[in-house]
Amino acid sequence: MKIVHVLHPFVPGLGYQENYLPAKQRALGHDVTVLTSDRFPAKFRDHVGSDRFPVGTTTHDGVPVRRLGTRLELSPIGDVLLAGLWPALDELDPDVVHLHNLVSPRTLQTLAYAARVPVKLYVDVHIDNDNFHLDTPVKRIAFEAFKRTVLPLLVRRADGFLPVNPQSETFLREGLGVPEERISHLSLGVDTTRFTSDPAAGAAVRAELGIDPDRPLLVFAGNVEPTKDVETLLGAFAQVAQTPDSDTGAPVLLVLGGGDEAYLASLRALAERLGVGEQVRFHGSVPHEELSAYYNAADVGVWPGKLGIAIIEAIGTGLPIVVCDSEATTFLTAYDNGLVFARGDVAELATELRRYLDDETLRATHAARAIEYARERLSWERIAERSIELYEGDDPAAENRVDSSERTVRREVRS
């Protein structure tokens, strides 16, 4: 099967869906290509080390990644219009186009291509508990225009919509009126060869950080920004730290990730005011390939706000997790591998943290279930298999696809 992923941005070396799914599909024997832009959001500038990528084709994990020029950069919505997308798709002649991001200029571009070519079209949707904000007039106008003009055509033409979490499913079904039979959950995943239980690696990290082996260690990882509710975590941690265990000592909170310097400074100041400045360590960003060792060093992972891929990767290492009670995140405790609390409730989060820190047996039980969950449901291998099953499954949009003879004609013309 020939599969083309259309997306923006593609940043190598991260843990996002586009970094893994195409490669795992290729490992299953399929012909996979990524079409993306030469641009990337400013938050990745330190990781990339330049202002943009060169136009052209490179290979990542065996998958050709073709960077197209940017016809138009839409700064108000942080998105781009790809130059030469249609010719690139014509040349690749895919059986399936997997479009990443529902509401984007590329949706219209890809939909227009699919209107004249008998290709299967799947659209993944990443709406979660804090990443969809119509907070400017431009965004509101653009979204209303999308709903009125593009969405009806997309619902009729697309073979499937692939939400990555239950909140995305609800958004599609109730917010946009997408028929339920067109919606199939395709979760984000974890590289279970990299993110695995490794006590020795965890011990090495503790030694490097100067944290005693028995001292309780909590970890948060991800982009440090207001949607992640780190203030809630600091407040809850301060309550827990007031009553340390006499045998193990005061707990430590490790915050992994970068962010706006002014915002990080405000968090450091808050930790000082709460009396836990010495116990909270703002470590900064950690290379993706080293994150697993940090999760192995920790006793509990805490993500009090927005959904992030870091939570799923932590599950792969067997780390018990605490997440907010949101439709976007609670599915990550489906194997009874974590605890939940009402988002923003500092006292309830503190209670759940104490439950874990006071009960080593509970942590061990949830750790074993987390590893089982990752292996059986969340590995990128399993998710790639699931994606192929969906591509090859029932064909609800067949009647709205142009006749397959057109593909034969295009192939004959090119040959």
C-alpha cells in the first residue's frame, strides 16, 4: 500500500505521532512518504538550531520526508499553505492520504486533490483538553468559514476521521456533527523499545542528580506553559512536602522541559513562596532519547493539565501517573495504572500524590499494569497495525470518490 502523510510541521527527533507512525507503517511493508513544509513553530527553534529547513527530500527512520516550499505563512493562526502539494501527490500516486490536523489550510488543499483522484482520505484529529482556542477574531472567523464550507465536503469525501483521544471523538461527533460511523479512535503511542522499564538507568540518573535512591521523586515532563497547570502541581507538592516521611526524607519534584523564560521565572518564584524552592528542580529540556531514564528514576509522574505525548511515553516505562479528570486524559488510566483528580483542585491532587507516596504496593501494582497497557494497546507497532486495518476496512466514502479509472489514466500518461 502506498501511503502519504500530509502535515505541518515535521521536526525530527521528537516523540510525536508523525515521528513514529510512518516509520512503523513502513516496517509493516508499506510504501510511505511524508509531505511537509520547510517551516516550524518558534518553540522548536532551539531544538532545530536554524530558522527553517531546506526544501527537498531527506530520510528519517527509512521514510522519505519531502519538504515543500511555503506558498503562504498564516501567522495569525500559526499555519502554512504548502507549495506544490498537488504535483507531489500526483507524482507519488498514493492509495491512502493521511492528513494530519483537521482545521488547517492543508485540509482544503488535500480535499481539493481528493475530489479529483480516487484516493482514500483519512484525517486525524488532535483536539484535547486545552489546545483548541478560538481566542482571536481571525481564528473565530476562520473556524466558522471552515465549518460552513469545508467541513460538509470533507465529511462527504473522507473515508474516516481518526481522533487521538476520547475528547477528540466527542468534538467530532457533538461539536461538528461528524457521523459516528466515520469516526475511529487511533491513539497516540509509545516507542516500547526506547521507553521501557530500566531500573539501572533510573539509578544512574538519581546518582547524577544527587538524589538518594530511597528519596521520593515526582516528575513532570513536557513544554512548560500555562496550559500544563504547573502552578496546581506546585501547590499540591507544597502540601505533600510539609509532612515528609521520616525514613525516606522530603520528596523532590523534577520539572523537565523548557518554556518562556518569564513564565519559568514566575514558577520558580512561586515555589520559593510556597517554601519548596529547594525541593523543586527546574531541569530544563532533556533530549528525547534520554527521557526514559528520567522516568525510570521517578516514583510518580504528574501531569495536572493538558494532554501531552510525555504521559504516554512515561506509561511505557511503568511509571504510575496522576492526571486530571478530563476526557482527553483519563483514558490513559484505563488499565488501572494511575490516579485522577479534578483539574485545578490543589487539595485533591495532594491527596492523590500522598496515596502513591504512602503506598509502595499500589505504585508497584500500577507500574506493572502500565507496562501491560503500553505493550498491548499503546505501542507504535500496534497503532501502526491498527491504522492499516482502518485503511483496509470498510469503505464508507466509496460512493463519493471519483472513478478508479482516473488513476489508471494518470499512471498511463506518466509512463
